[in-house]
Amino acid sequence: MAKQTAASEAKDRPYKTTGLHLTADQWELLNRVAFERTRNKGGRASVSALLVNMIERHRKELEKELATTTR
């Protein structure tokens, strides 16, 4: 069965699957935060959703850093 997308997800944005190398304590922190968000807000625990949220929250900083390194 294919994974269903949440109604709030943009269906026209393509996704890529990636593997990340994290230390055990970094993974545990992300996993615990994802589960706490689920406990407080409902839904399913998702480290991927947590990372997407963090990236979007810091998008302007990341784009600014990229702009300064590609000049």
C-alpha cells in the first residue's frame, strides 16, 4: 500500500529519499522530539517531518549561507 500524504503536504513538490548519518544521541534526540510532538499534537511520529520543519524554519539562513559561498 502506498504512503498517503497529509492534506497539508504540497502534492506538487517532488520528494527524494535520503539516508543520513547521525550519531546515536542525535538520532535519539530527534526521535524523542518527534514522539513528544505526536503526544502533544496528535498524528504520527516522524523524524522526517521534524527535519523538514527545521529546514523550512531555517531556510532563509541556509539560502543566505549558500549565496555567500557561491559568489
